[in-house]
Amino acid sequence: MAEELRITPRGEDYSRWYTDVVQRADLADYSPVKGCMVIKPYGYTLWEAIRDSLDRRFKETGHQNAYFPLFIPMSFLQKEAEHVEGFAPELAVVTHGGGKELEEPLVVRPTSETIIGHMYAQWIRSYRDLPVLINQWCNVVRWEMRTRLFLRTTEFLWQEGHTAHATYEEAEAETVQMLNVYADFAINDAAIPVIRGVKSAREKFAGADKSYTIEAMMGDKKALQSGTSHNLGQNFARAFNIQYLDRANQLQLCWTTSWGLSTRMVGAIVMTHGDDQGLALPPKLAPYQAVIVPIWRKEQEQALVTESAIALERELKAAGVRAKLDLRDNYSPGFKFNDWEMRGVPLRIEIGPRDVQNGQLVLARRDVPGREGKRSIERAGAAAAVQQALNDIQAAMLARATAFRDANIVDVASYAELKEVLDGPGGFCRAWWDGSSEDEDRIKEETKATIRCFPLDQPEGSGTCFYTGRPAERVALFGRAY
């Protein structure tokens, strides 16, 4: 393989492997501004697929898109005490504009609960105005000391939904609904078998009553929080005076929610499915689902093969397949194979002079290496065969990721067992829990592991807390995380 395509093996240096893949697959690069990244076209197309898949789901559940300002008055963040305390270390603050000192500092949007809460207070008057179901696609800034492309950057892209409701029950139903929307997307489109759960009091969003999460296991067995949905109770409604007149003409505070998923999902896809050859993208999200590589040795064969390849690309695109014909004449077929394999294209289609004569094509699956992943198909009906292959790849990627996750979730009954797993093979530790927030802090300090969530799917009955020895009513999932 050419040196520019070489990727550090995962077993040698997982962190270096990840950065190699992101850069050499042309997903992103470092910005001259420390902590920021440049998302390249291939990476942005992947993000657009994520965005479009989610946006469709949001609109199907009654949400509308809007846009709110990037700059937020500092006084807004200070209205909700827990919120400002939680975000204070991450804020980027503008003190000057137009060459003059501002009367009030402006915060560069870390999240939008405050400014949206301010606007909702202007818009909502009656129960007839509820629910308000708004989402925005935007960028946010959170000052990071240790950054990693897509996973943790000072500026990143995301969507943030913000809704207002008449009752706690409606707000809770919304919070859970959007958690399920995220899980549906992650499982069925990104082929990432996430675990739905509730965050502990220590890990919940600053200013929320309750935070839900989807947690994913990466290829190095660490956890990645991949999307969150928060029931904000009346905390922000109280801070921003978001009120409505109910049916009895009584003034009531609204109940609000927020929920978000970011470009971190790109990193989740890389680390869930990638291997030592590079990216492996699920067909539903891949910028190119199939790449056509024409092969010839003699100059007189070129026109015949190229003409057939162009016709195939046209046919696949007409059938809805995101196909790419690689006609680069300054690279060998072998280089192209490695290049597209590194970029994670799910399916490679090889076509040479003999294939044209025999009315055949060769399909090579990215998720099945070597000869096992290759087979010949009839040229007639190629579109249907390609679509079926893509469906098979999507299902196989989810099955493989699920099997890996399940094999690396370990039930532990003692603190010693938890440390043994974390310091040994790694993975998630599942255990009965009745500890305090202070106990959580001690475990995090000693092991670098946190409660990723209390899974929504809980076992029946009760048990004994692995840390305190007290009776416990629920199971927690511990893990080291990004």
C-alpha cells in the first residue's frame, strides 16, 4: 500500500489509528485555530446523511426547524444557577465588538436553552400555543483543553431540539420519544447498537431534572455518549418566566425539554465499524454506496470497459444507489481498491473486458475482507443485486457490532471485579447500584470509569450494590468513556 494510505494498526496505537483514519479518509483536518477542525467534503457529506436521516424523523414527529442567534447575553446564562455553573469552564465570551467594549459580555453559543427560553416567554401566552416543538441545526462552542477530531472539539455542529409543554407528563413523553428517535437512527441507519438509559445525578445535563442517553461501545471497548434527551422540568421556565394561561384561566409555568446529537456521531461510526484498513461505512449513510472500478490492460480494451462502466453507473443511480465511477487514469486498479477500502465504501464493483464479454460483474464487500467478500453476478439485473448486497452489508454490520458489544458487557458483583475488568480486557461493567454521588466521584477518581447510564431495560427483582453492599433496586452500566 502506498505510504500516504498507510494507517497505524489499532492494536499498535488506537488513538493514532483513529486520527489516521479521519485524516487519510478525507473526513476532516486540523484548523489553524487550536481545538477546531475543518470538515472536508467527504466528511461533510457523511454528516449531511446523518442530518437528513434525523431531520426526516424530527419532522415526522411534528417538529419544525428554526434558527436562534449565535451570541447569548451573559445575563441569560446566569439566570439558571446550575446551568451557568455547569458551563462556566467551557464558555467563550465576547467583550468587544466594533472596536468598543460591549455593555454586556456575549457568550458564543454553548447550547441554546437560555436564549430559546427567553423567546418562548415572548411567544407563549395560552394553552392553545402549546406544545411548541422546535429544532435548530447549528454550531456551538465549548472551550476544550484536550481535543480530538469529531469526538471533542471547541466548535462542533449539532442539532438541538427545544420544546415547551403544558404538563410534566407531556414533557416526559417528548423526552423519551426523542431518545427513541435517536436510538432508531443509531441502530437502523448508523448500525450502532446503542443502549438507552438514564444518566445519574452526577452525569445529567446542567439544569435538567432528568437526562436520558444513548451509549455506544467503540472498537476499543470504551463508551461514547452518542445523543442525549433532557427533561428540564420547570427550571428554565421559572428562570425565563415561560408561562401560559390554562383552560381554567390560571397562570401556569411550562415544562420544557431539550435534546441533541452532534458531529460526534461521525467519530462513533469510525470507531464502531473501522478496522486496520480504514473506514467501514454503513450503506444507509455512506457518501458513496458503491464504487465502480474499470479494469483494462490493453489500450484497445479501455473504450469497451469504460462504456460499460458508464452505463452501469447510470443504471445504479437511476435505481437510487449512490454510485461512483472511478475513471482516474493516473492510478492503478490496485491503488483504487485500497483507496476506496480505506474510505469505507460498502461495495466495490469490478468490471474488466472479460466481464463485459461474459455479461458479468464482480462485487466486493467492504465488510468481508479477501476472497470471501467477492462474488460474480450477472450484468443483467445488476441494480437489484447491488441493492440486495447493500441491505446485507447494513444488517451484517449491525449484527457484528451488536455481538462485539454483548461479548464485552460483564456482570460484576464487587468493586475488585470492576477494577479487574477495566484494567484487563476492558468493556462495560454491569452492576447493582445503590451508591451516592460521592461514591461515584471516588470510583471515577480511582478507575476513570463513570456510570454511563441506568439502562431502561432493567432486570427483574433486586440485588446487592457492588460498592456499598446495601440492597439495590437498579442496575448501572459503568465504563471508561470518550
